[in-house]
Amino acid sequence: MMTEPEADCRLCDLYRKRTHLVLPTGDKNSPVALVGEAPGENEDLQGTPFVGRAGQILNKILEEIGLPRSQILITNTVKCRPPVNRIPMPEEMAACRPFLDSELYDRKVIVGLGKSAVKDLLGYEGPMSQIVNTRQHIRIKDRDILFIPTYHPMACVYKPDAREQLKLTLIMVKEEFLS
Ligand code: URA
């Protein structure tokens, strides 16, 4: 069962500037969850994760590998847009964590898209190049769940190698968990 924030959630200060809460999209029963950083401007306006520039990049890669968005769960570390798209602060991620945990609890694999997700879920703050596409395990309540760190779609804009790595992550999870 997923626990959602109240519509007027004020558990952290991000409520002050938000238009919409941005809740998970996709298949609520999928074995696979992708966790991004935080909603951006378009996500805040539409109330849906990954619908702006990062979403277009993600959609293109998913299309290339034949993996429909409707087969996976897509969410973020925090459900409200940080002002001027700054990185979410630890206390904001902590306030939203119970909701994230409830979204992730039933998954077979969790993909951390970029530094914020990897920091929040794995506690790792080093270079992404050291950890990308490794198999980690994280504890979500009483469960150990496979966690794969990878690049954020926005990190792929001018970095073909990051794009290749992200694509590889998604091919891997598709073949292993969705075929
Ligand atoms: N970037 C993210 O990390 N998440 C979104 O939902 C949009 C952009």
C-alpha cells in the first residue's frame, strides 16, 4: 500500500512554492521503480514526474529499448519542486522519505537516477562513475531490495557515455525483471 502525502502537506518548507504535489506515475504494481531527484517546473505545473526536458530524454531512451513507461513506476526523492530547481536538502528528503519507502517497498529492483536519489537511498556521495550499474542492496523497512545506481537523464545531455550507461541500466532491468 502506498502512502501519499496529504494534499496540503506541510512536512517541509517545499510546500510554500509548489503548484502541485508530484506523485508516482506508471504501474503501481511494477517490479521496477525509477527514482529521480525532484520535480522541475513542468512537473510542478502538471503534477506528473519526468514530463519536462529530463522526461523527454528518459522517454527517448525507453522508446529505443522498447520499454513502455506504463510498465514501470517512476517517482522522485521529494514530491514538491525545490525553488529554482536546487538540489533537495537532507531535511526535505527525510520529510518525504516515508512516502518514498511506501512506494518502493514492493519492488524487486530500484533504479537510482543520479546523485540525489543515490545519496538519499544508498547514502553514497562519491563520483557516479565509481558506482554506476553496480548491484547494491538497500533496506526499505524490513526488506532488502536490489538497488542499481545510474546517471540522471539530465547528466546525459552532453555526455554520450552517461547516456550509454543509463541505457544499459534500463536494458538490464527490462531483461531481468520485465521479460
Ligand atoms: N528531474 C527529476 O529528477 N525528476 C523529475 O520528475 C523531473 C526532472
